Amino acid sequence: MNLLRIRIHHLIEQLSDEELESVWHDIHALHCDFYMLSAIQQVKRSQQPWDILTQEEAIRMLMFV
């Protein structure tokens, strides 16, 4: 793990400020996508055939997450 951390720091140091900002936005978007994918997979594992939400209920639940 330590070697990987050193290599990542070395890569970051080679980026310009503009590239670093662009990479940050991309990584943040990927992080959010991964978070949503994990939540979807968790729901799929726990969902039962009788668990049905209306569209309004689903939107309300997503707004509070």
C-alpha cells in the first residue's frame, strides 16, 4: 500500500493545476457513481417482490439520502 501511495503522489506532482482540477472533477464524479451503484446493488439484494414505490415516494426518498 505504501508503494502505491508514493506512486500516486509522484503522479499528482507531475500534473499542472488545470490538469489536477480536471482530474479531481473526474474522480469525484466516479466516486459519486460508485456510491450510487453500491446503493442500487444493496437495494436489489434486499428488495422483495411486494416492495413497490410510487414515483413520488421514490423521489422523496432520493432527496433525503
